[in-house]
Amino acid sequence: MAHDVIVIGGGPAGLSAAVNVRARGRSVLVVSNPLEENPLWRAEKVDNYLGLPGMSGAELLKTLRAHAEQAGAEFREGRVLNAVAMETDWFVSIGSDMENAKAVVLAGGVARAKKFPGEAEYLGKGVSYCATCDGMLYRKKPVAVVGYSDSAKKEAEFLTSIGCTVTYFDRPKTCEIIGGAKAERVVCDGQAADVACVFLLRPALAPTDMFPGIEVENGYVKVDRAMATSLPGVFAAGDCTGGPLQVSKAAGEGLVAGQSAAKYVADLARKK
Amino acid sequence: MALQHLTEDTFDTAVNAAPLAMVDFWATWCGPCKMMGPIVEKLAGEYDGKALVAKVDTDEEADLAEKFDISTIPTLVFLKNGAEFDRKIGVTPEAALREVLDANL
């Protein structure tokens, strides 16, 4: 289904962007992991969010989410894998499905993990970020799932259900992928498995993996004062644009990005 | 020629006869593949008469996928008279596909 704006990420930056897109009369879809998987959920107390001292991270997230729902934002659970532009639309893939919009706000938080040795080298050659996409190619074969969320466990169950033999690594600190022309073996925290494919399932993909060609600076998405990225129609807000990694900063940037995205959509409509 | 859907039976004949071909290995369960769909369709129309643009459903045609050693989808394979000379793995922007096609027309 077509939307005016797709927001990737359901934390403070994404929810603030969604509220502000709705305030400008545009439709918005927020794609995110379950609220409980947001890193803020585990914060015992947030004391520097103006006007609401002493709230727990979970309370704050639920309050922000309720506000965005009230404003008329739509929600969809899932992990965004890729985005690609065609003419004046952005297509965004979510698991086995896709959605499209005129503009995108990237608010997926910090992709915390660095790439593992062998990961980039074997991506597409026995390393995959999407079990629902590539799983079927490995039916009846041994695979490994390196999982960093509860959703990853569900994807591992899916792989088992279609006939893969799954070795599951739960939140390992270090992994290395080894092979020849293709990945053949993965070693995580000293434990090895010989596999045909390694599914690396982190909570969020790195912005450069989601948006090929997006400019980054010191590992963060490069934005201007309007929160515009180097790609037309793509805006970014929150932790993915750099520190301080704080709720107030994320909400403020979300507001700017949401308004900029709504303006971008309005300008496009005017040009037609 | 509009977009062609190739099978094990039709693949060799179609691809061997084409001076230039781009084949999209995809599947219905794959979101990134669905995203590439409109782009591949558009290119099929635009390169009509100049290049063969085709799709192979890896679920229906598992042997073809195996023959081309497809380990992730979408994978776009470029061939000249049936011989592969390039491939793009994963979601690839339209401009990058166009670049390969234009350089080999």
C-alpha cells in the first residue's frame, strides 16, 4: 500500500516524526521492532526528558507510542531490509513484504554492532540478513542463526519448519565467518558450526546496508539542518545521526525530519 | 520483447539466442525481490529489442537456481549468448543495472 511517509524505527525519533507528519495532514506508516526490543525499554529511569522527570524507559515509550497512535499513525511490526527508489517513490522491504511511500524517515537507532570478520566478504555468498528471503534456498541443509533479538528466535523456528538444520547462537560477543568461495563455517565465542549459510539477525541493519549509497560521517548518517540525508526524499533522526544518544535530542530531530518529509511530499505533489 | 518468465525448459533456448540478457532470480516470499519487480519490469519495456530481460522463480525452478549457484535472492545475472559475465547480488538500484546493460549493448 502507498503511504506519504514511511518511518523506519519506533523509538522517540520515529514516533516524533510520525506525529509531525500527521500534524501536516500526511499519512504515515511506522515500521519497527516490538516496543519491548527498543533499547530504551530497559532504561530504569529517564531523568532528563523535559517536563517528565523520573519516568521509566518503558513508560516513556508507551506514552510516546500512544501519542503517535492517537495522531493517526499506522504501525507495522518488522525489520526493514532494504530501500530502493523508483521515480518518485521509495520502496521498502520488510521480511517477505514491501511498502512504498514518497518520503522516508530513517530513525532506526544506532546499529550498534560492528561487522564480523568475513561478514561483508561472504554477504550474498552464504551470509544473509533475511531468513524469510533466503531460507528456502537452504532447505535440508545445515545453517546457523546468529540472533540478537526475540524476533530472531522466531526466524530460526521458521528455518527449522522449512527443513533447515539450525544451530542457534544467542547474542554471541564475537563471530568469524570462514570459507572458500562461499561461507563454510562460523565460529561464535569459540563454538564452531559447519554450515551452508549464516543468518545474521540483528535488531536493525546498518543504514548503509538498508540504503545503498547513503552518505555517512564517522559511522553516523550525514544530515543537514532539515535532517535531509544525501538521498532525495530520505530524512534521518535520532541516534542514527550521532550523539548525544538522548531522548530529547531524538524527539527534536524527529520533529524536524517529520516536517521536512511532509514538506517534501507536498512539494512533489505541487510539481506534478 | 516484454518481460519473460523462464523455466528449466525455456531457459537455454531464450538466453543462448540473446546477445545480451539480464535474468532476475527471485521468489514470491521475498520482500526485496518484490521491490525489484517494478524496476525489472520497467527495464524489460525500455530495453525491448535490445536485451532480453527475464525472471526465474527460484521456488519453481530450484534446479536452475542451483545451476547458477544462487545463494541469496534477488540475484541478477547478466549473460551474453548464454555466458554469464556479471551478476548483482541483493537489491540493486536501477541506475546500477542500467550501467551494466548500457555498457554491453
